[in-house]
Amino acid sequence: MTDAVEQALAVVEEADVLVVATSVFRGSYTGLFKRFFDLIGQDTLTDKPVLLAATGGSQRHALVIDHQIRPLFSFFQARTLPLGVYATDKDFVERDLSDQALIERPG
């Protein structure tokens, strides 16, 4: 494992709060996202607040947060926030979030 990966893992494990985001690939999180969290210590996220987010090509994948990502963090016994953030490619202009409802969303 490289030093950069070990440092990234340490940052996640030592954080007070996490905001985790992934793009949707075939209806779930990406393999790299899962592989990264496979390297996290099983007990290091216990009771840690986690905001879940995802991006996808259409609204059809919006349930990925509740059906795929939330169960992953339940395994770690993290405290996932009851809301999640999902955005599609139409919500961005030149890599900047442009959807006003998402920008102003509380939470």
C-alpha cells in the first residue's frame, strides 16, 4: 500500500464527520469506492456521522444512497444521516454545481 493511500485512510479514520460521495456505476457505488472502504478498520467508523452523496446520469439511480451506500456504512456501525444528496449530470455546468435547489438544500 502506498504512503498516499495510508494517509488517506488515516484521514478518514480520524475524521470527526465524513461526507462520502461516489458516482453510480451499474446501479451501485464504484469498485474503487468499495475497495477504499475495504481497507478501513472495521471499528474505526463506529458512531461516526456520515453524510452520503452520489452522482449519476439520471434520476433512475437516486435510490443508490439508501439501497447500496447506506448498508455499507451500516456494516461499519456509522451514524449515517437520514438524508442524502443525489445529483445528475444535468445539475452541473462545467464541473460546478448549478442546480439552485441542491445549492440551497439545508443539511
